[in-house]
Amino acid sequence: MIRCSLILVLLGLAVATLPSSSPAQIIEDISFQRLEFHHDGEDPIPLSHFARCLVTYAPGPESALLNVGARLPAGDPVWIVRNLPLMPDTLDPAPQTFGFRFPLLLLGVDVNEPLAGFDIDYSVTPDPLPDDDAPDWLAGLGFPIPISLGTAAVEEGADAWPDDGLEADPIPLLPYYPTFPSGPSSTVTHSYIGWQMPNVDLNRMIDTGDRNGCWPAAHANSMRWLDIANTTIDFPRSLRGTYEDMTHLMYRVPGEASQWPRMLHGALDFIEAYELPVAVGYQCYQRSSTQPSFTGYTQAVSEHTNPWPYWPTWEYMRDESVAGSDVVVGIGKYYYYTSPDTTYWRRKGGHAVVLTGTVTSG
């Protein structure tokens, strides 16, 4: 029986051609884009305080980590890309492109403040760069690479998830970055699918029904990957056809977001329709009950390990991915909402993706 896991985590172009930094991992180019956030029914945020770094590299025989420092002409150097894992060619020999978001507040740039670009330098190392060593590392960089900052729009469509009004501070607030203490460290790749994962092409400019289609798209990608990776899985649908099936089975109105728990029901009904040997489990902070398909013949079992709220765990995602499951991750975006009477987390949109690998560093 093949495993399919659903994780509902409900919580946050100019190209520079670079010289080879290491015979093991060759950095081919780096681009930086400032993110523009667009949300249904609201004014866009064209100059947000977030940017992303896109790195394309040719894999080498060993895994490595990329660190990037940046500096404004009159500013201090800052560490913007922190220990980004670069996968070895034994997992996938094709050139890879990874993305890494970082806050421009590190450079002293706030929302709606213009920024044309900055200078960068980088290093590729076999071991993580500890936090305590970062100041000396930054001081030794020459920042020889000028970057012109491009832009990229991030669509935040309508949200069909209920705003349950979680009390403030249901979990501790986390920093923008993980920490890397000094001492012995290593990088462990637990699982990796990478570019082998299909990715249905959604384009709301051509088909307005594609808007807010992330849930059926994520499930379509995962099902097509299961078909590719397992000889016991076979169904006669294209990637786009699988996406359309998922859309209909989730009773999703084209252009609108998928409703809870229909994203589960639709996946179960798809599995039933093609008689696939796939079992479904899930973790979700709001739910702990078994979720049946629309027909009632199959079900998704809650596998939560925390008391309420049933926050999904890293260990569950890692272990399911290592076991060969396709793991769909739902991500909610929350902010503090305050009123004269109460303070709580308020949901503002979300997204769904397929997990393509798990790595720990440090």
C-alpha cells in the first residue's frame, strides 16, 4: 500500500553570471527579485520588505551549502542567504534552481522604500556556517558582484479556510532564520524528489479558473509523481487532466479556493475512481477526526501527535517523505488582529505545495 500524506500547516530579474566557487558545486547564476504581494479585493503591496534569491547550480558529487552576503554602498554587510542546501548529482544530475526568501529589513529597507540593487559575495562550503562565525565571514568578503533588483508578483487569492480566531501566541513566534550553533555539525539529506516532481502549469491570465487552484494542483502533482515512481500505480490521465479531475472531485468552483475538508474528499474519491492502492493520513491543527470520502468507501486518518491545537510536526513530514509518501503541505498566513476586546491570530490567505525533499543542517 502506497502512502499519501496531507500536512495542513496553519501559521509566514537581473541575472549575474558567477565564477565557479567550488569544483563540487558550480554556481551558474543568481537572481534577486523584490516581491509584490497581490491579494483579492485589496490594494497590492508593490514594494514589500521581502525579496527572494534564485540560485541555479550544477550539482557535484557531494552536498554543500550556499551562503550569500549583501551590502548597500553605505551600509554594513549582512547575511541574507543562510546555509541553503545544494543537492549532489547522485540525487539529480540536472542543473537545479532553488529559491530563498529573506527580509529586506536586514539591509535597512522597509515597505514602500525604493531599492535599485546591492552588491553581493558568496561561498559554498561542505559544512554549515555557524552564527558565531558569520561576522568574521562577512568581514572577509569583497562584494565584487553588483546586483540589479528585479520584481516578482506573488498572488494571494481568496481564502476558503475558516478564520477560527485563534488566541494570540498559540505557538512561540519564530525568527526569520534557523540558528546554527558552533560545534560539530553536518548536513543530512533525508529525502529528495526535486525536479522529478511534476508541476502542472497554472495560468490565470489564460484560464481564469486556474486562480486559487493550488490544492487540486498540488494533489495532481503528487498523484502523477506516484504514477511515475511506483509500478503499482497507473491511471490514464495527463497532468492537466488529473488537475481537472481533482478540481471537479473537490467541488471547487473555478477561480475559487478549495473548501475544507473537500480537498481531502476529492483526493480520496480520485483514488477510489482509479482503484489506486493508496492510503491517506493527515495532520491539521484544527481537526483530529477521521475524514471519509464523499462515497464513504475510503477515509483519511488523522495522525496528529500533539494535543489541541494539533500542530503538524517536522518529524511527521520527514518520516513520511523518507518512507516514499507523497506529502502535500498546506500553509496558512496569519497576522495579529487586535480589537478593544481581544487579540488573536487572523488568517489571510494560504497556499498548497508538494514536499520535494527534507534536509537538516547544523
